[in-house]
Amino acid sequence: MSIDPETGRLADVPFLPSPHCDARPEGMLPDLIVVHGITLPPGAFGGPWIDDLFMGRLDPSRHPYFASIVHLRVSAHLLIRRDGAVTQYVPFHLRAWHAGVSSFAGRQRCNDFSIGIELEGTDDAPYAEAQYASLTRVIAALQQAYPSLRAMTGHEDIAPGRKTDPGPGFDWARLEQALAPHHWAAAAAKGWASGARLAIMST
Ligand SMILES: [Zn+2]
């Protein structure tokens, strides 16, 4: 898995362009990865609905729940499905609209400086083996292409009281173990008091 620095895209994964993105602030590089969980409609796996939401083409007549979200202009850089399949919607050098009102280490507007990765899942059900495997490969590729990356956290951590994803179903310790060869470790254990779950340790 690799990233083309010209296009800001992962090679060999489908790219479905979202209109819900814009430029990052001048000179700003991504230093944070935000992990999310999403299902549409809530609790249901599969279907094209997440693609449709991020691409601004969700048909509200297809499910009663959709009328309540069809106005949202949201996106993420990536979605990882239950089977580990990866889809990209926004090039990494652009700002995807995934975090909303948010704060990390005293900095507001996390979209400015983060990469948003959605995992198909609910807060309480365990995420799938294949999703951890894909996420690990994606992160290894991202840190190669964007050496500015330093930390990783959950949407619930940067928007507490407003968001609950990826929730207790997401096993941070498991991700830490998978990413250890890439120099990631639990942030708290290393004295980071920033709200990060995992951080890249200098070698
Ligand atoms: Zn989220």
C-alpha cells in the first residue's frame, strides 16, 4: 500500500471524489489521525449509503433515517469496510469534513490538521479483524508519505459529549500492538497529556 504524493491518494484503492472538502490552512500539514466509526442506517452493515453521504448524493427516500442527515455536508479521507476494503473520498493534502466542532491538545478545528479514517462499525460491537489489518497498512503508508504525523485519537476524544465513535468496541491496545513495529505506542504511557491515544515515538 502506497500513497502518490502528487495526488494525495492511496494507490490501488477506489477513489470516490467527495465535494465535501477544501484546502487546509496555508502551510498546514496533517499531524493527527482521527479514527471514527459509522454505519448507515445506524447499526446496519453494507450498502452504498456511506459512499452516498460522503459524495453528497444520499437519497432520503431510501430509508426513514436518511431524511435527518441528508443535509449534512460531511466526508472522511477514508472508509474501511468490515471486510477491510478501503475507499478514499478526499486526497490527504486536502481538508475532509469529518471532525466538526473539535479540540485536540488545545487546538480547535481538528479538520485543519488531521486525516479522518472511518471504520464501518458501531460503538459497542467489536470491529473486525480485517479492519485492524487494513488500518495498520494504511497508517504505515500515511506515515511514510506524511512525516508530519505524530498522534492518533478517536472522534469521541476530540468532541467529548457530542460524539461517541469509534466507541468501546474499538480496541486501541490491539492497534498499538499492530503498530509497534512502526514506532507507535500508547500516548499516555509515554507521558503525552494531549488526549492522544497513540503517538509515534522518536527512535
Ligand atoms: Zn466520527
